[in-house]
Amino acid sequence: MLYYFSMSADARKKYILEVPFYASPIEHLIELNRLQDIQIVIFGGVPDSPLNGGRFNYALDRFFLWNRLFLNVTKKQLSKVLSNFYTVVTKANRNGIPFLLAFTNMFVSREELNEKNLRPLAWLVASSQKHGVKNGVILNNKLLENFIRRKYGDKLVYVSSCTKYYAPDRILTPEERTKMYLRDSEIYDFVCLNPQDSRNTGLLKSVLRAGAGKITAICNAYCGDRCNSYHHYKYISEENKKILLAIGMKQTLAGALKMLGVIVGAFAFIIPRILTCSAFRAAFCPVNIKKILATQLDAGIVNIKLGRGFGDDSVDQVVAQILKFERTG
């Protein structure tokens, strides 16, 4: 049974379901977390942090600002988003739902290991101790990881990001990635398989034999096998170094030019990858979550993640399928 996210060994559940921040109302997730066999965990980035990876800071993890002008964010709006971020995490922790901070940026400098950028981690540790849950951090960069481990030790849950299992010059083989997963399962509390491997039946069973309850699979995986996702995550990591307040269209001509640069850069990245990136197809042909999840459950996966992207609002469908699987085997 799993108990990494609870301070109490009595609070053990069979399945962990990782859900993106704002993909489902926190009040609904609290209700789902009361189910006997399912532990809900939420994850996401701190608004406008240069340590964020996986998804663009511009998206604000889907937090909606009714008066926002395109990608522009004002100081007042950013303050509102930050305030709501801590409010939601507090409400989650208070109701037994841990939070995983997606500090998965590939590129972290020593200068970025400062009090401002790392303040959310201190806050998460304090919230863990106050509410009896164990918050954590999802990591890719080793410099950042080593710093956090030295400072906080076992006060946090450590998750190896799915964004780690790629190479810049070629697509790794399933055998190469399997070795990486097994190596990381020895030093992390959880290891998240990349999207391509999350639907590979043979690989799922192989890593489970050694990784046991540490392996997490993404049930809404839509990345294509011919797509080297390294470049996708690299681009996001680089873009997240840009401060949102500095690219506003309202403030100055310089801000407008920066905004234009963001748009041009996005098109320059997307166009050469239209034929290999399956995200374009997923926009019109929804990912078959039911089929992928069935494969994962049959293989013995008990840690399931709804990745940020298409289908990330399917928490009810996933919960229903897990409960049905439990009843029928």
C-alpha cells in the first residue's frame, strides 16, 4: 500500500491519481479524495517562476483572468494569481490532498537558487507540517535537485520528471529509457514515465517488476513515438525564463516587441514539427484515455497521472474506470 504522501502510516490508499492544478475544481477533488482507495494529488508550477517547466508560464496553469489582454499580465493580475495559488494549495492540504511543485525547468543557474525563487518550497514544507500531508517537488535539473535535497532532506517528496527521459540528438530506445527509470527508482520517491512509454505494455511490466509502487504512468499520453519531445521541453524551459511582467503589450513599445518575439518564436518552433508532433492530431482526435488506462491497470500500475494538456480534465472518467477495475478485476 502507498503512504508517501501522508504523515500517518494509517492513511494508506491503493491508487494515487495526480491531477493538474485548475484542471478540476478543488472542491470536487476533495470529494474524490474521500474515496476509500484513491489518493488525489495535485501538481503545477508557481505562477511566473523561472524554475517551472513542462508548460509555458504564459498559460498560468489555466487560471482564467477575465480582463487579461492576450499574454499580457499586469502586476495586479499576477498578485491575484499568486494569492489564489496559495489559497488552493492550502485548501488542498487542509483536506488531505498533497501538492507537487513542477520545478522541471531543464536550465537552472546558481543565481536562480535565490530566496525569492525558492520561497514556495519553504512554504510547502511548512504547510506539510501544519496539515499532516507531505508535499513534494517534480525535478529535472540536477543542480536544483541537489540544492533542494541538501536544504530540505526528507521533508519533501521527490519525483523524477517525465521530461528527463529524452536526448537532444536522437530518440532513445525503450531499453535505454528502461535503464534510466530503474536507476532513478532507487533515488526518487516516484518516477514518472514519459508519455510514449506510459502506453508501452512491455515496458510498463518491465519497470514495475523492479520499481514496484514508485512508477507513475500518464493516462492521457498523446506524444507520438517519432517525436523527440526533448526539443519541446527545451523550448518551454527557455521561454519560462522570460518574466511575464516584462512582455506586457500594454506598458511599452519594448513590451509589445517582446510579445511579438514570443509569437514569432512559437511559430518558428511549431511549423517544422507539424508532421511529427501528435498534439496537432489530438486537437481533433481525442486521446483514448480509456484504452491507455486499461493497459496500465492490467499491467499493475497504481500511480496514475493526468498530464497537462489534452484530456487533463478527465478526472471523473479516470476515477470511474479505476473503481470499475477494482470491482471486476
